[in-house]
Amino acid sequence: MAVPDPRSCPGRGLWLRDWAWVLLAVLAFKQLYATASTGDLQWLLWPLASLLNALSPLSFAPTPKREWLDATHGLVIVKACAGGNFLIASWLGYLWRQREDRLGLAGALASVGTAWLTTLAANAVRILLIAYCQDALAQTTGLAAAESHRLIGILVYFGVLWMQLSLRGGMGAALTAATALYLGITLLLPALHGMAIGRGVLDATHLLWTAGLPVGILVARWILDRAWALCRRPA
């Protein structure tokens, strides 16, 4: 009996077509996000400021630049706080959890909404940690304020993405997928875009922090798994 070539399977062709559209959507959003003004991103910034005002002692008010200022704590929510890269990674994460099924427009749009809510929650946690823990982290670790700020952001975004993916599947597989998604969105796509427009390489400090933490967590998890396996091996 002849074995059908999986490459000729119609379902595979539809799967590839669906993910091709996803890739185009990601590239389009990255470009729009890069050129958007702070005012264009109020659909991310206004709900974030409102949530923080409702659930915490922080009090953000709009500025003429369409940013959000908490004068008491000296905090400003700017365009960089919108979390556009994490929104893409979270959306791809939800789609990846459904990878065995046809994506479909309804499912893709529902995943966008879920990713938006996840981004809102992650950003709220990140800003609260920055407001109340950044100085203590800097004093404890000896890091500069900017480095502590960056560390909190990476740990929150990467940690939330890891938890999101672990809701369906093992923690180890979720960690690998989260690392690939996070580095792909935050480093690979910007690097390819920079090469395409002749902008040059990524900043070395940004590269070290952004790649070092997720990869370090991945390696540490692998070492712990191997050590645990050795400990459980019969003598």
C-alpha cells in the first residue's frame, strides 16, 4: 500500500497558509507600532493607567504629550511602556497552543483579545514592581536604576509568557517555547529589520540582558532536570 506524502496533505497546506498570514500580521503590526505616536497607542496606555489607578495607590493623569504621569511617585507611562512586543509574543503564544487546529479568523481575533488582556495584566504588574521594588532591587544587587528597570521588565514579560504557555503542556516544553518566542520577537525581528534598512547591529547591553536572562533560566532548568533525573536513578 502506498504511503501518502505528508507534504501533499491538504491540511498541511492550509496550516502553512494560516501561519503565513500570521507572520504577515506580525510584521505589519511591528511596523505600525514602530511608527505610531503615543497618542496612537492609547488603546494600550489608557486602560493600563485606569487599571493602576483603580487597583493601587498610584494616580496617573494624562499629559499634553498623551503620556500618563503620577507626579507623587515620579512615574511616567510612555510609549515604551505599551508592551507592543509582548502583545505580539502573547498572541503568538495563544495561537501556538492551538497549533493542532485550524486557526480561523474567529479564533485568531479571540486570541488577540486574550493577548491584549494578558498584556494589560503584565504591564500593570511590571509598573507596580517598578514603583515599589526597583529601588530596593538596585540597592540589593548594586545595579543602576536603568538596569533594575530593565531586569524587572524582562522577568515579568518572560515569566508571564512562560506561565501562559504552561497552561497547556509541561513546564519544560513551555519554557523552551517561551524562550524561542521572546527572543524571536525582541531580538530576531529587530535585528532582521535593522539589517534590511542598514541600521546596524543591536546594542550589546540590550542583547546581553534580553537574551541572557531567558537563556540562563532555560539552561538552569535543564541542569536541574538532569540533576533530578540522576538523583532518582536507581543505585
